[in-house]
Amino acid sequence: MSGNHHTSSPEGFFYQPKTIQWILRVFYGLCVILIALDFIIHRHTETPIEKIPGFYALYGFIACVILVLISNQMRKFVMRGEHYYEMEGYEAKSDDTKSYKKENNEIGTRAMESHKLKNKEKGKKDK
């Protein structure tokens, strides 16, 4: 046996710590180079605020943070319940939430039982 055999991680190339460390160093290096170039290269700007070195990096970072904060708030009224897509047979009769919850639970239970039955039948066919 030679001592030159390669043991790779089962997850792949991009999950190895050395690879991740190398990629991060490359990205950080590119960031430093681009910000340094911002001090050297003359830009043709439209507004005075664009003349600030690093303006676009700061602008992009602030925009990203605002986007994350807005999406966290949006999730409160956009997010659906855990079993939202399992309610195929449900028809809205009224605004009574008790009947909605009861019917939703019954539909979810029937769907789970049907799924289990199909899996049992499939298991019998495979044998």
C-alpha cells in the first residue's frame, strides 16, 4: 500500500474544512482588493454621495440587512400553518374557526391513514 491514498469526505469537496477555509480567504481577499481599488480608480459619479469610498459596499450591506428585517416581519402574515397543503377536501362553510380546526384535523388524519395504507400495499407488492 502506498502512503499516498486520498481519503475524501463522504459529503464532498465543498464540505471539507480546508476547502471552506480556502474559499473564504479568496472571498475576503477579493473584498479587500475591491475596496482598495475604490480608493485608486476614478469613477464618473452622478451624485456627491457616490464619491465616498466604499459607498456601494456599504449601500449593498445596508440594503441586505433591511431586506432580512423586512422578510422577518413579512413572515408573520405570509406564513401558512403546518398542515396548510394537506387540506384538499376542505370547503369553507363559515368563519367558525372551531369547525375549521376540527375539519382540518379530520382531513389530515384521513390523509395520513391513506398514506400509511398505500405504503403497506406497496410493501406487500414488493415482497
